[in-house]
Amino acid sequence: MRSKSQSPINVKLILIVFFLVFLLFLVLRSTFSPSPPQQTQSLDHSVAVSNSSSEDQETEDHHQPSSSSSSVDCPSTQTCNKISPSLANALVHYATSNVTPQQTLKEISVSLRVLEKKSPCNFLVFGLGHDSLMWTGLNHGGRTVFLEEDKSWIEQIQSQLPSLESYHVIYDTRITQADELMETGMSNQDCKEVIDPGFSKCQLALKGLPQQVLDIDWDLIMVDAPTGWHDGAPGRMSAIYTAGLIARNKEEGETHVFVHDVDRVVEDQFSKAFLCEGYLVEQEGRIRHFNIPSHKAALARPFCP
């Protein structure tokens, strides 16, 4: 039981607390009170003026001759940036497909950074695969050409994606010949000569490339084919060497060459030997990026720096 002497103190304490709560209520009420009537009236007036202006504009437009559909969809104060058909096709294709490109996001980003600067450009790809539509879309407005070893695969892809430009290439090598071809390429002076692959005497040069490929100065070349993961496969020895030869044969400027699957022996050794470590720009995961200058513009330039 509490003593009587504590009662007055408790009463005073209760009164003080009540007074503070009352003050707090007044403060909160004034803070969250609705806007003054003048502001509401002003806002209503602005809305009315806006609606009136819109109605007047619609009436005026009604009496004016109709313009083209582009001007209706894209007012003069705005800019219409429609997505390109190639990118639209790529988005729909990959959104509805369960198969994804063979390269990782970081690996694709290596080529993408160059495409962002160079496209629209000439882009040559050794290999026709699930990522082909992506490369075409990223190079919108440019020319993207694919070289494929499997003729039946070309027909299958073309039936699904007829917009892709692809050509059949025959490889007469096998993975088991890699050591022999490396020795030939390093010792034979014909393999150091910068010449059209069709006229090269080097055993590594691809002789059967379409003339449409040889007549173009390529800005980017991707080597992601032919098959190279088993002994019976043709391997990428000739593809890597020929990519370097095409790059050096460019009339002027530089060619960015990318080699995928450099975690494998052939891709690792042949890219270093014939695309040259001195031209190596970067490696991300299983992809290497080389930047090879034109040798036609500097005839005294050595095969490798």
C-alpha cells in the first residue's frame, strides 16, 4: 500500500503528462491539416484551364488536315526510337527458346564492347549456332556472315531463321594433326606471307572460302568453330590461322579477332602463335580478344610484333 504523502505528487505528474499529450495533439493536428482552401481552388482552376486548352486543341486539330501516321504516333516534341527488326527477332527468339548461347555473359561482353563502338560493321563468324541471331541483332545495320562446317545444320537453322547469311565451309584437318600443323606453320615461310587465303601455299590456310567472304574487309572476326572437342573433329587450327590472315589482309585499319574455348590446347596454342601474343588485348574466361593491324598498309610489318 502506498502512503498518502505520495498522492499529491502523482496527481501533479498526471496533470503534466496530460498537458504534454494535449500540446502534442495540437502540434500534430496543425502539421497534417489539409491545404488551405485557396490552394485547392487554385489547383482546380489550373485543371480547368488545362482541360479547356486540351478541348480547344482537339477542336483545332479536328479542323486541320490529317497528317501521316508517323506524326500522330510521334509528336514533334518527342523522338520515336523503334527497336530494330533484327533486335526484335532476337528478343522474341531467345524469350521463347530453351536454348541459350554457348558463351557466358562476361565472355559475350568482351565482343559487345567492341560492337558498341564499331557497329554497324562487317562481322565474320566461324560457326553457326544458337547465338548467331544475337550477333546479327547486335550488329544491326551491318553485315554479319557465318561460316559453318555442317551443311544439314545450315539448312535447319535457315528454315528457322532465314534472315541469317551463312555459307558452308569444308575443313580437311583433324585434331590429331594439330602438332604437325603447328610445326609446319611455325617453320614454313609460306605461312608468314600475308596473302589472300585462296592463293596461300600454307597448309593451314582455308582454300575454299566463298568469294563473298574474301572480297570484304572485316572489322570483327569470331572463331567459335569448327568442332574441336574430340579427336575426329576438324579442330580450329585452320580457322584461327585464316582469321589472322584475313585480318592482316585488310586494306587499312585494324581487325578485332575473338577466339572462344581457349581453355583447350589447340585454341590456346594456335591463337597465341598465329594471332600473336603481341596483339592480345584481353582474355575473359574462355575467350581471347586480339586486335590485328593491317599489314597491307605497312608492308614491312613482321607477321608477329
